[in-house]
Amino acid sequence: MYSFTPTEEQQMLIDAVRRYAEQDLRPAAREADEKSEFPPGLIEKGWELGILQASIPEEFDGFGDYSALTGVLAAEIMAYGDLSSTFAVMTPNLFALPILFSGSEDQKKEYLPAVIAAEWKPFTAAMVEPYFNFDPGELATIAVLKGDSYLISGEKTYVPFAQKAEMILTYANLDGETQGFLISRDTKGVSIGERQKTLGIHACPLYPVTFDKVKIPLNQRLNGAEGHDQKSILASYQVALAAMAVGVAQAAFEYARDYAKEREVFGVKVAQKQAIAFMIAEMGIEIEANRLLAWEAAWMIDEGKEEAGRHAYLAYNGAIDMVMMVTDQAVQILGGHGYIREHPVEMWMRNGRGFAAFTGLAMV
Amino acid sequence: MYSFTPTEEQQMLIDAVRRYAEQDLRPAAREADEKSEFPPGLIEKGWELGILQASIPEEFDGFGDYSALTGVLAAEIMAYGDLSSTFAVMTPNLFALPILFSGSEDQKKEYLPAVIAAEWKPFTAAMVEPYFNFDPGELATIAVLKGDSYLISGEKTYVPFAQKAEMILTYANLDGETQGFLISRDTKGVSIGERQKTLGIHACPLYPVTFDKVKIPLNQRLNGAEGHDQKSILASYQVALAAMAVGVAQAAFEYARDYAKEREVFGVKVAQKQAIAFMIAEMGIEIEANRLLAWEAAWMIDEGKEEAGRHAYLAYNGAIDMVMMVTDQAVQILGGHGYIREHPVEMWMRNGRGFAAFTGLAMV
Amino acid sequence: MISFEMPKPLVQTRRVVETVAENMMRPISREMDENEHEIPWAYIQFMHTATKAMGSSSMVAEDPPKEKKEDPKKKKYPPINYQRLMVMVEMLSWGDAGIYLCTPGGMLGAAAVGAVGTPEQKKLFLKRFQGKEPVFDAMAMTEPEAGSDISAIRTTAVLDEKTNEWVLNGEKIFVTAGQKALIDSKGFIVVWASLDLEAGRAGIRSFVIEADTPGCKVTKIEEKLGIRASDTVSIVLQDCRLPFENLLGSPTIEKSTKGYKSAMETFDATRPIVAASALGVARAALEFVHEKLNEEDLTIRYGLPRQKMTNLEREIIDMETQLRAAWLLTVKALWMADNKKSNALIASMSKVKSGKVATIITQKAVEIMGPLGYSRDYLLEKWFRDAKINDIFEGTGQINLLVVARNILGYRGSQLR
Amino acid sequence: MISFEMPKPLVQTRRVVETVAENMMRPISREMDENEHEIPWAYIQFMHTATKAMGSSSMVAEDPPKEKKEDPKKKKYPPINYQRLMVMVEMLSWGDAGIYLCTPGGMLGAAAVGAVGTPEQKKLFLKRFQGKEPVFDAMAMTEPEAGSDISAIRTTAVLDEKTNEWVLNGEKIFVTAGQKALIDSKGFIVVWASLDLEAGRAGIRSFVIEADTPGCKVTKIEEKLGIRASDTVSIVLQDCRLPFENLLGSPTIEKSTKGYKSAMETFDATRPIVAASALGVARAALEFVHEKLNEEDLTIRYGLPRQKMTNLEREIIDMETQLRAAWLLTVKALWMADNKKSNALIASMSKVKSGKVATIITQKAVEIMGPLGYSRDYLLEKWFRDAKINDIFEGTGQINLLVVARNILGYRGSQLR
């Protein structure tokens, strides 16, 4: 049976996240972007919504069960508030969810309660690599088995909060397969570079991390020496990004729509011009269509459908182009006003352009 | 020095071709399409314009010098009249121009005067192959040297006028390179299939041709045993198709523009609706832009510029998408009227969609 | 709870209709296209028999009131009529979009009767679909000078008070299946006419004209780009007299355009059905491409970054993404219709998106298939021609975009033209 | 005879300007972007000196009348002023589109003086560009409530008949280089104001306001997405008094909008110049992509059918095609301007196409370059930000499409709004 109505619990979460997005994130976003810094307490407040905590079973100190769909619903609304902050609030997901999906029992016991402790702590992950054709399925960072350890070497980029992180879940290429390794930031051979500057998401602190023959015991590989299947992690990246792209696009769409209804040219409202009205209609259609793609893929993940991976990929694929189109058109509808930093649309366009390069920066 | 003004001779030719396109081709096009047949004398009249004849030097009975640019100017206007007819009128080009570009002196002497004799005769060429990923640079039809002959085997498709043709310039893969072979239709092993049915260009008779170990003497290879460079032939295909695509698009553009200025809805002319007016503007821009791409590439060919090949390719690449967009939008502007065969726009859309598959069907 | 599981009964429906599409439609698809005015009687008879066997008379409208009462103890399955219709239309159009339009039984005309007719009218006009012979209906709205502009309708309906009959005069064009409704069967057409040309939209009403009504004449059958199995006709009404009860809805003209609006609401249901038809054609084209690639041992590698794909992979993945997106909009629009949620916005969204997606996918598929795509040896080129109609009928893409825009912006027609 | 050979003198110009772009612009590009309100004085001084050395004072306007007569025996080279300007602007924008907008000497303001000013006005206002110090001008048209709608201009100009002075009141926004024209140099701005609000477009005139004029105040400097080296300011005019001769054109309001139209014609020349700037940014981005691919030994194989390309090849080949197409439109538009052919249609075409192409190419380039594209370690992300302005200023893409459509359809503004 089809249904497009969230459960009551989901709706409560959506409402809570929306309040945070509208009342906390949106007012703080511009200054955070200009200063490349979050105001104190902002991220912590988002953390207290308990989105990740509600995904972790009670035995590991959480209070719920994982649902990709619930995560997608929350991620969209939070990104509607601000994308940088959403990445920051959800940075611990990058570390905890792979352990939840694929970690050994020992790893779950050791790390999950630590991550979802009362306060937000920057447990993070290192996935992206500084190559134009970076491919999470064929990493340049190499892991080799040597005796009873793995040696990890390579360069990572855009690792959120790497400088403060206690642990970095690092992905490397082990005999052609992408595998995760739980690495403490203080391990010999790990060096964190200077904070990076990017086109968008200025407030979210990103760092390059170099691994120089970093020695890791077997049991620090995700799921130990047995290893794991990367598929569920990838699908989680993709639906998370797809949902967040919808959120960013929705923000830009609403702003441009309201602006066009407000502003007059040639004696009528801007929105009454067919050319502008059609742009707004196209934006609305693409947002709704891509929202449903993300929802369906997440639902498939939760249902354990075989084609979940492909649909998560399609949702991500669609979202990359949709969010670029919508945010670009939003700037266009505001015209000169879209180009100045008094209005948020240019920021959303800068954030929106990044989605093709964000694989590894968000999970739900 | 830039200039966008044709020479006086070119202008005279353009004017003559335009009269033929408007007064002969356009009135005949629909019925020819429905009947899959040209009315008597139509193609012959186009031949008498002497476009090919004017490209062949006097020593081979022609009366001029080859110019890709002149060819492009003529091809655009003729295709503006009708594409099927343009292919038909120019079918002998497919045989004569490669000989002119690359043939041996003997081949030129033997064939060029025969082709450009007073009457239009279906000398033709076999290039296209019945595979979705047909590649003129990597043919599936194979030529092998055996003793003092070549053996040609393979399947060709969309060979214009193959059934009546005396000679078929057949392209085959000789040691990885595309080479032309001058083959009489009556040669043993050549068999012509039934006339083909296609989405568009109904009137132009196309045939599949099978080559079964067809034995060809060395001197019937284009430029004899030495062979030839295929580049100039490819560039000629590409600028010819680019120019014809512009012609087809121009026809659809003008028809839709006039319809939109004529027809009223909601109390105003269709063209006064921004959404329609903007479509017309986009169509106009893309046509003019692609016209200039074709002109420039043809000019580069004539000037012997090194980058001519790349620009011919870019012009063709742009034209494929431009003509699809413009003819589709023309149908859209006419709405229901665009979908019925009383108006020519649906025919232009069917013709327009073919350009990606027409490499080998037109040269200038 | 959000769910994308197809309702179980529809999985069954889908399987059945797929068999029909594969066996009754695809084999005659090319022949019907090449012989434009032939009628696929075998398919029509089969569908008529099958529909009757299922105890239904119309694909889109509710059946005329039945005598038998439903068993109140039987657990009611949530409403899925529109969702079922979507499954059927998508699959039949996957089979052949032209032949699908020859499906007998109540279609758009019946939907109009079902939406605004009285119980008596429903009984009077809809029961014919349950007879021995297949019967067709049609909707006649467009006029030569009006296009999609309903307020520009010039066909008039005048009440002859002596006989209490309506007298209609005017011309209608682009009437889908008008020939089958009026000439090949004892069906009817629903005609839109004005009670008062001065009253604009408020004066527009719909009337049922049955086959063999004097003064109603099919004057022209169009020759078309695609969907050639389906007839598209022009109809001239010359002093065409109808019984009073053939007017659907109220005969009094109110100042408001309420009557007009409620009529327009039937479009909210039919638009996603057109979308479903577009989706079927698009899927056929995309499956053909996959099939041909598989024959060459080419497989699409999902999951690669765009920097590492082939162009073919990129194009096909984009097509699949867009097709799925359009499909989801359509499912949601019809789920809302079934659940009596107001769906004007998403209904038009689904129509715009699906029409566009079907056009683009078939265009791209023809291109990708190169010489094969352009050949009439395969059905792909036909699907390219068939698909384009979805950008055009039930309001062009532009008209539907206007509807979407008005809904988003909260504008009336007068504020955004 | 049709020819695409760049005029020889321009080949030389191109080489010279390329050196400037590479050595004076690229090295400070990032720094200027990160420090938004800094002024690239080194570049400005250099350009000022270089332009003076060439004996010219303005990039876009004709020089004030010279005393010296030209040698009538010297063979005249065909006019290529606009084509030269295109070469310069394209290359300077390839260097840095923000810094290019800081180029001293006569720009849009001087162009307006050149187009409608009397010989006396030209002399009076333009000679300042030949002085020792670099001087700037600016054009002030947009108002907070008017957007691109000239007939909605609310700034008023009233003649004080006692003093024979114009008194201006109003507010202007988005004045490019207004700060440099009024504060950082003894330049001027050209302000559009209405002599009679009732008269609509017919009442609109342009006025020259020189630096240090009382009542003319820069009130705000915008913080922008891109082109941050260039200042964009708001200006408030409060009882700003100007000598009578600072009015450009005729002070009498005729019924026709002839004055307005001739003023609009200056846009026909300036639009392709904006196009040229967009083309320079797009080329920079495309070259960067090629460079990075070459570093990885990836080369683009031209000539393949689309079925055999990689996605990267397809994207890059499409970008090259579009960039060349836009470039050709721009060349033709400016060749027509040089040859006094009416170029309103193609001028707007070139602006629309180039703005769009630059936006798309920079957007795609950022995407293709993945993590590198998103990093401020490279200039690519800056070009993405810079390029977008070309869709917006000198009329948004939409406004220019309207102009194209009106020209194609032969409609006046009132027929197609």
C-alpha cells in the first residue's frame, strides 16, 4: 500500500527539527558563513534533538532503531535551515552509523555509547580524497596487511572537525575494496593540515589529513579482520545528500517565490511574468520529484530491498542537478539582489554546487 | 579580418538555391514524404543548379573550385526547403567529393566527368552500418589485402539510391583504418536489400547493402594502393550535416514564429505570451549560433587550418542538439496542430532527429 | 507510515495487463501504425470481454449505481481505483499508446458524467458500456479558434423552450476517439458549449451527444505524427438538438465560475492518467535501449562518480532518474485522488514532468540507438512519435506549467495568464 | 567574403593583453577576492600608464575631438574598435573579471557621453581620463524599486530656472565602480533621471555628476558573491545641483520616445562587451579543466560518436561547442557595430548566450573537478562566482531574451512585456 504520510513519531521529529532549523539555524547561517565559525551552542542544540541517538538501540545507550527514512526526513528539514550546521550536527553519524551497520559487537560496545553520550563530540570520518575523479569505490589511500597490522597511507581531504576529533573512521583501499579503519587522531603517522577554504559551507571546519604508513591493529578495521560490505554506507551517504539537497533547494525556492510575489516591475509583481512563474513552477516540480526519490530510496533501505543501492544512487544523481538548477534560478529570480550577500540565495547556490563533491560528508 | 558577407557569386548561388527550395522543394515535400517518392524532375532540377559541378575543376569537366563554405551556404538553404530532396540532389557528392579530395589522377579522370555529366545520376556511397554504436572511424565492414585484390565483407545500411547506383564508394576497415573502395554495384558478392523504412526523410530511397567477400582490384581503392586520409571526408560530412540541420531548424523556426504571431489565445497572439516568446527567442539564438559554427568550420576547411577537423566536429555536435530542440519546440508551439500532418513541423522534427545517425549521408 | 509498496491487488493487475500488452498490442503495433485508419478490433473485443468479465464498465468512471448491496462484514480495502487505473494505463501504453486509446468502455467522457452527472444521468449514459458490443466515448472541448482557452469556446447551446431541447451549434477539433464513439459504436461524446457567450467561463457547460444524433457530424479524421491507431476527428454541430437532461450539471448561470471550476476538477484526475500513459511509452523506450546494450554485453555500472562513467552510462542513468521521479509524482497524485486529498498541484506537476520526461527519453533513445533508432524495423521510432502527444494533449506542457505556477503562487487565472 | 580570421592588429593586442592578464591579474586574483574592498592599484596604475602611452583615454568611447588632422594619404584600416574592445575585455576577464571592472578610463559612463553628448560635452567630461592620475566613471540606472524597468525610474531632475541648474533627487543602487568614480578619483557618474514622472520613458534623461558634487553621496558598498575586486555602491542624490550642460541630449520632452531609444542603443554596443567578459571567464574555467586532465594524462578524443565517448569527453566537447558558439555570436555583433550595421538582435543574442554559457561552463567545471573544484586553493570556484554576474547585469538573461524576442517578432515593448 502506498502512503506519503509520516508516522506520528516522525512528524514530531520533523516539527522539532523544523523549529531548530527556522529559529536557530536560519538566523545564524549568514554570519556563520562570513566568519567561518558557528556561534557557541548552535551545533550542540541540534545534537540534543537526538536524531542519531534515536537510531541507536538501547543496548548501546541509544533509544531507538535505525531508520534511513526517518533520517532523510530530519536531514531535509535541517538542511532547509542551514547546510553547514547540518553537516556539523551530523558529523558523529559518519563515525557511528558505519559501526552500527557493519561493526563488530566489540566495536559497537566500545564506540557507540561514547559517541552518543550527552554532548556532541566530533567523532568523524575521512573519505574524500583530493583528486578530481575521487571515487569512493576505488580509493587512492591504500591499506596493506603487514603481519598483524594494517599500514595505511594516503591523503584525505575535507575531513570535518578532524583537528578536534578523537577518532577518525578512515576509508582505504584494501586489495581493491574500500574498507573502514577506526583510527585515533593521535596515532603516529596521522597529520592534520591547515583548515581548508571552500566555495560553500564555510562554517563547517574541514581539514586535510595525511596518513603516512599508519599502523592499525586488525581489530580496528571495521568489523575486524573479516571486514565489511561498503554498500550500506554508500547508500546512506547518497540518501543523506539527496535529502539535504532537497532541503537546500526548498529554502531557495521559497525565498525566490516570496521575493517574486513581493517585488514589482513594470507595474506587476515579478511572479506574474510567465517567464518567472514558469521558473518557479519548474523549481517546485523538481523539488517534489527529488524529494520522493530520496524518500523511496530510504524506504527501500529500511525494507532491505535489493534495489535500494541503485535507487539511492539515482536519488543522489537527480539531487545533484536539481539543487544546482533550483539555487541558480533562485539567484536569477532575485536578479541583482541575488548576487549580493544581503540575501541568502547566493550562499545556498554555493552550498548547492557542492553536492557532487560531498560523498563522505553526510550520513543518515 | 572578420567578415560575414558572402561573395557576390555565393550570394547568386544562395538566391538560386533559395528559389528552388521555396518554389520547388517546399510545395512538394509533404506529398513526397507521404508517398516515399519524389515527383518526377524535382531532383534533376536541383542538380541543374550545378552546386557539385561548380566544385570540380575545369580539367575534369567542371566549372569551378571546391569550397566547403560555398557548399555549406547552399546546403543550408536547400535543406530549408526539404531535407530528403537535399540528400538526393547531393547524393553524387558522396562519390565525387572523396575522389576530388583524395583520389588518384586516374580515378579523377575516370569518374569525375562521368558524375558531373549533364544529368543527375545516382553515384553513391556506403558508409553507415546497422549497429547502434556505428563509428565511421572504426568500421565493422572489413577489407583485407589478398594477393593483388582487396576482399570486402560486411553490412552497410542507409545507402542512398543503392539500387540504381552504378558505383558505390564503400568504406571499410583496412588494418584499423577507414578506407574507401570504388565498387560497381554489379560486382559479385554485392547484394542490395529491400528499400528501408525510416522515421524521417521518407522520400529519399535508402537500401541495405551486403558485401560478401567482394573482390576489388588495388586501383579501385581510393587513391589506389597508397590509400588516403579520411579526415577531409569526415570534416565534409560534418559541416554538411551541420549546415543542413541549420536549414531544417530555420524552416521550423520561421513556421512556428509565423504561426505564433497569427494565432490568438486568451485574447492575445500566442507569440505575446512570454513563455512562447522566450521559446522563439531561444530557437533564434541557437540557430544563429550554430550557423556561425558551421560557417567557421567550413571556412577553416577552405583555409586549410589545422583545427578544421575539430571545429567541423564541434559544429556537427552542436547542430545535432540544436535541430532537435528547435524542431521539437516548433511542434510544441503549434500544440495540437503541430502533431497533425497538415502542418510540416512534425515532418521537420522527424527529419531533425536523424542528424546524429546521418554521418555518411551528406557531403559538401 | 510512508510506504512505496505497490498495493497487492495492483501487482496482480499489473501482471495481467502486461500479458495483454505483450500479446494483444505489441504484435500489431507496427501494422496499426503503418495503416493509419485501421481499428484494432481484436484488442477492442478482448478488452470489452475482459472488462465485462470483471464486472466493470469503465476504466475511469464509477459504475452506475448497482442494485446489490455490498457485504458490510467484508473488510474494506483502502481506495485504489485511480492507482489501479494508473497501473493499467501505464502498462497498456507500454504496449502501444495508440491502441490503448482504442480501449472500449468509459473513458474521459464517462469521467465527466461520473464527476458532475446526477444518478439518473449516470444510469442513462453509462450503462451502454456493459452491453454486448464494445462502446466508446469521447470528450470534445478544443475549437479551431480557441485552443486550450476554455473561455474562448464559441459553440453555443440554446434552450428551445417549446420542445425543452438544447440546440447546439459549433465546431470541435482534436476529438480523440470521436469516430469510434459516434460512428463505430453507439457511444457518446461530451461536448463543451456556452449557454451565454457574454458570460465567459461561467456560461460553459458540458452536454452529452449520443451516436446518431441528427446535426452532429464527424467531418474530418486527422492524419497524425503518432498514436495513429487512435482516431482524432473534427465534429460539426449544426442545429444539433439534445434532450434537456443531456446537460451535465446546472442550467442556471451563476455569477461565480463554480460550475466551471468543478468541471475543471475532473482534469485533476485525468492529468495524472495522461502522465501514466507517457510513463509507459518512456519505459518501453528505456527497456529497449537496455535490451540492445545487453545484446552487446554492455552493462550500466551504477554508483560510479560522473568523472568515471561513459557517456552512455550517464545518459541512461539520467533517464532512469527522471523516469522514476516522474513516476513517483504520478503515484502520489493518484494516491491523493484515491484518498480524496486535493491534488490539483501535484496532478499538474505529474503531467508536466511525465510529458517532458517521455519526450526526452524517447528522443534520446532514438539518438543513442543510432541507425537502429531511426529505423522503422524497430518500434522505438514509433514511441518517439507517440510520446510527443503527451506534451500536447490534456493541455500542453505550457498550460500545465501555468496551472502549477498558479497553484504554487496562489494566483487566479486573471493574475497569471 | 566570409572570413573568421582575426584582424592582424588584434592578434597583437591579444598577445599584449594576455601578458597583462597573466602577470598583473592572475597573481593577485585570490587576494583581491578574499579582501573584498581592496583596490588593485598596481593594476590600475599600469593600465592607466599603458593606455596613455597608446594615446587613448577610454576603452569604449571615442576620444574627445583632436586638433591634429589625419594623414589622408594613409590607407585606412577598416573599423575594428569594438572588435578590439572585445579582445581586450575577453582577455582581461580571463585574467580576472573583478579586477577588469577596475580598469581606469572611460567605460560605460564615457560610452553614454560619447553616444549622445555634444562635442563640448565630450571635451568637458572625457579629457579627465588623459590626466596624470587614473580616473573612473560609472553608470547609475537601477533604483531600489525599479529593477531593470526604466519607465519606473523615480529619480527626478528639476530645472531651477533662477540658477539654470538641474536639481536631482533620488536613490540609485548597483552602481558598478561608483566608489572609484566619485571617491577614489575625480571621475563622474552618468545618472538616469526623469524630467517629468508623468511622461514615462519619454521623460528619462541622463546627467553627468562629477566627483565632489554636493548632494551626491555614496551610501553603501555591497558585499557580493563574486567580482569582489569591483565596487558596487548605492548613491543617494539629495538636492544635488548640476550645471545645465550636464544634461546629455535634449532637455525638451517630445511625445515620442526617440531620446529614450537612442539612449537604449548604447546598450546594443555594451551588451556584447558584457558577453565578451563572460566568455573570458568561461574560457579560463575550461582551460583549467583541460590542464588538470592533462596532468592525469587524460586527453579528449574528438570525433567519436556519442555512443563511444566517456562522460567527461561529452561534457567537455559540449562546453567547447557552446563556448565557441557564444564567441561567434559576439564577434558578429561587434563586427556589425564596427561596420555601423544595426545589431540590436544579435547584440542581445550574444549577451543571453554568453551569460548562460559562462554560468553553465563554470558550474559544470566545478562539478567535474570534484573536490578540487570546490576548493579555494584554485581559482575555479571564484570563476563560478564571478561568471554568474553575466546572467544578471546589463539586463538579466530574461530581459535580454525579451529584447531578442521583440526583435524577432517585430513587437514593441507594449506588445510583449
